[in-house]
Amino acid sequence: MIEEFAVRYPALTFGHAYPGIVRTGYGVSANSPLWWKIGYKAATGIIYPFMVSPKDCSEYLLHGVLETMKSPGAYRISNVGVDIDLEMKKKGKEWRALEEDRKALWEHTVEVTKMKEI
């Protein structure tokens, strides 16, 4: 839905990134109860093959910013830094937010940031 931002500011680049499941310790802390720590470790073990390290995640997303989002517009990049919309078009599919949803997001953004329209 960031397309509305790009329509209003055509000289700027806007991006939304899906980083995937990043392997961090944010789910557990020293103060977490033992049952939570055990459950967290078990869940992490099951989904480990689908997780990426913070270093790999940052490299993928940096690639997306520097290589995929080169020109002004709206981009959605995947967990490996590629343009999601371009990949969907290659498969004969397309996704775009409805205009009313884009405008609703814009109005919400203006409201919560107290930004003045130009």
C-alpha cells in the first residue's frame, strides 16, 4: 500500500521489506520462565531450517535497497532482497492494493505523524 506514498511523492523511493524469520534471541531473556525458555528452544529447533542469521538478513535487505530499489517508486522486497511484484509478474500474477486502502493508509499516516500535506 506504499504506492500511495509514491504517487504523492514521485521523486522519492519507498520500500516495504519482508525479512523472513530472523534467528535472534528476542523471544527469550534471562528473566523468562523456564517453561518459556524450553518451549522457545523447541520451537526454534523445529523452524531453524527456515530461519536466517541477522547478518544474512541484513545483507539480503541491503541488496534489496541498493540493487532492487534503484529508481523512484514503490517496492516490496522479499526476504532475499528481490522485487516481489516483479517475481509475481513473471508468474503471470499481479497484486496491487485497492485505491481506497492506499488512501486509508495515507490518511492514517498523516493522522499519527501529524504531517501536513504538501
